[in-house]
Amino acid sequence: MLSVETDAYFMKQALLEAEQAYREGEVPVGAVVVSGGQILARAHNQTERLRDVTAHAEMLAVTAASEYLGSKYLTECTLFVTLEPCLMCAGALRWAQLGGLVYAAEDEKRGFMSVGRQVLHPRTKVRYGLMEGEAAALLRRFFAERRKK
């Protein structure tokens, strides 16, 4: 498993992706897929831009990482994402047999943990709360601005 310092670096990269989504008017969620200490893929939400409800950061990052590796399985990979994945994304992570998941902020309304950890593959290691404050603040700012409009 990666060290705390390295984990913080990768979550910061996911936050940079979330900030890009924010600038594009997307819900600010970012993700990076890491293996062997290297970022294989990075993505942010693009549901508005692509007019595709499945274009979540996690889905786009998993697709890019699978393409990079030439494999549909990500057993040696860790996904760093700024918000707890929804059920759709958690299902995709299960099918990809993701090795690890690290998410920053919890999503009490739509997060997969509302159903339970069993949605993920049994071997997927899960950690959360890393840089939660930064991720949650960006989401709060985005939705506060949306409510003003």
C-alpha cells in the first residue's frame, strides 16, 4: 500500500481534476488511477459537457486506465477520488476488480456506502477521509453558487 505522503500527493492530483470540473461548470469531482506509484489515468466529471449521465470522474478514469493497461481488470490499481463513489461507479469498480479505493468526502445522499461495502469487490481495500475538508469545501462552494443562479 502507498504511504500517507504519497496518498496525499495522489489525492491532491484528484483535487486538481475536481477544480477543473468546477471551472467547466461540472459537479467538482476528480479522480486518478494509480499503480506502482504512477498515475495511469486522470479524469473529472463531464456529465454536462458530454450530455452523458454516466460520465462520472470514476467511470472515465477506469476506462482510461483499462485502455492504458490493455486490461479490463484493475487489481493492482488504486483509485483516488474526491467524493465517495455512487452505486453506478461502485458497481463498475467491482467489475474492474479494483485493488484499492481512497475517497475524500462522504456522499450521504448518493454514496455507495448507503447500501454497504459489499457493492465493491471483496478484495478492494477502502480508505476515506483523506483531504476531506478540501473536497467538501469545493463541493459546497459549487452548490452554493448554483443555488444563487
